[in-house]
Amino acid sequence: MKGYTPVMDEPGPAPKVLIADKGYDSDAIINDLARRGIEAVIPAKRNRKQPRIIDGFVYALRNLVERCFSKLKHSRRLATRYDKTTASYLGFVLIASARLWIRHFVNTA
């Protein structure tokens, strides 16, 4: 939850939906998202008195993002953060992402 405010305050286009796990289920975050006009797709914690209903199809998209991060971490250089500068780390993230993207076009047979 510490990273929520800095990420949401970054300049750029406003998101329409925030898909997150149960760790982000707090009244402060839900109210902030409502104030910004962003739909919250966050499952309710077990101890919530009145759980919210979420769109299961949209929440399933979170799995795709998690799988992408998992595949990117197969590159040891990304997982261990060998790069010292932000620019070089971002550069290798882009290279690793391109490698994942190219796999869909290459005949693997």
C-alpha cells in the first residue's frame, strides 16, 4: 500500500480501472479511486463486513500481467537487478520484453 500514492500521482493518462490483489483492499484506497472516477477491481479481504462484488473477467486479466512479470524474471539480470542506473535497467526490460514478444512470431517447431 505504500506505493499506491506515488504511482497514482504520476503524470500521464488516468486509468479507468485498477486491478489489484486483496492487499490493496482498504477504505482509503477505495475512496480515493472513487474520487478519481476509477473503477476498483479489488477482491475484498476476509474480514470485511460487506464485501464488494467485482468483475471476475476483468480480475482474470491480472493473471496475464503476473505471468508476464514471471517470464521477465527468467532473465537473471532483471531478477537480481545487476544494472546500477535506471536507464540501463529499463533498457534491459525493453530488450527482455521484445524477446518475449518475438517468441509469438518465430516458429518453435
